[in-house]
Amino acid sequence: MAKIIGNARQTTAVVRNSEGTAENYLRLLRDGTVGIADLIAQWSLEGRIFTASAGAATTPVTFGSSTLDVLEHDLHVLVPSSVVIIPLEWTINFDIYGTIQVVECALQYGIGSVAGTADLTDTPISSNANTGLTSACTVKFSCATGTNLTTVVNEFWHDGIQLGISAASATVIRSQTKFSYRAMDSGVLQVIGPSQQLIGYASAQAGTGFTRFVYAELPVASVS
């Protein structure tokens, strides 16, 4: 019978072993029980999942107006050279669309983009604040007159509706108001970075609403 030896009662100084380490202990629960968690749950416990948002309670933010403009970023994430990110969820809730027009939502990443003016910067919150981990990324919302990606590596999500209609009265046909990218729906994890930018668009004729971005952030060595 095989004998499994692992590390139990680990509550502090949980670290990732360097590449090439000959032997690694299996991490156990505090009582020695073998527990198997999925990848995202492990990242959550490790404090490596972060959430950033714009708009709160009764105060929405303004999304890109008119048709989709590649210089108007509703989400802009600057990924530095030290880390990579994996987008897990981007949720957009429209309060209003404005007048009748196509509504488009998209996510793409690449290089060469700079956030524009009139932006809202949010400090990402770790899924486990007890670890003391902070995000190395800069996350901004509602950026106007920015710089487009000079190289688009991939546009991995695009959604929308043909006609966005504000519900100004009970007689107006109500349209879909929530759009959400979820990595688990596709089963594919997009690894972005190092030294790249993630761009998100949520365009409507005069859209306002609320948005939340959730992502995993890992050292480059963890995925290379």
C-alpha cells in the first residue's frame, strides 16, 4: 500500500515552490485530510483572485456612447512584466441604453494601448485579504480618448443586442440589460501578459450602469 505524506496545518507562509524542485509535499487540510479543490477555488484561497468594479448602489457609471469606439475603453487593464492575468468574469449591467441603437460588448487583448482621460481607477480586492497579496495590475473604467491596441492578439468575447431600448414607459418593450463573460462557460482560460493590455467595451447610444471584473493574477513562472 502506498504511503502519502503531506504538509498539514499550513496557515501562514504558503508559497509556490521553485521550478525544478525534486520533491513536493502534498498539501493537506489541518487535520491531515486529503482535500481536492478545483483550480479557481485554490487560487481563491491563495488570495490570487481579484475583483474590480465601477458604479455602486444608486450611482452608475457612463459607458461608451454611440457605436463601439476602439478609443473608448469601458475596461482597461494594464498587465505589467511581472505577472499574467486570467479573466474569469466580466459582468455589465445597463441601467439605460439611451435611444434605439446596437449595443455591443467585447473583450480583447494585445499590446500598445494606453488608457485615456476621464477614467475611473479602482483598486482590485483580493479574494483572501488575509494573505496580504495585492494586484500588480492597473484597472481602469470609463476611459475616453485612449490609445487603441496596436496589435490585437485575440478578441475572445463579443456579445450584444440589435436594438437597445430605454424602458421609459410601461409600453416600451424591455431589452436584455445584463451581459456577462464567464471563462467557465467556454472552458477556456485566456492567459494575458506579461506586458499586455486587456480592453473591454460596453457601447450603447448613451449607456449607463454597473460593471464588475474578476480575474486571477499569477507570477509569470507559474504559467511559462
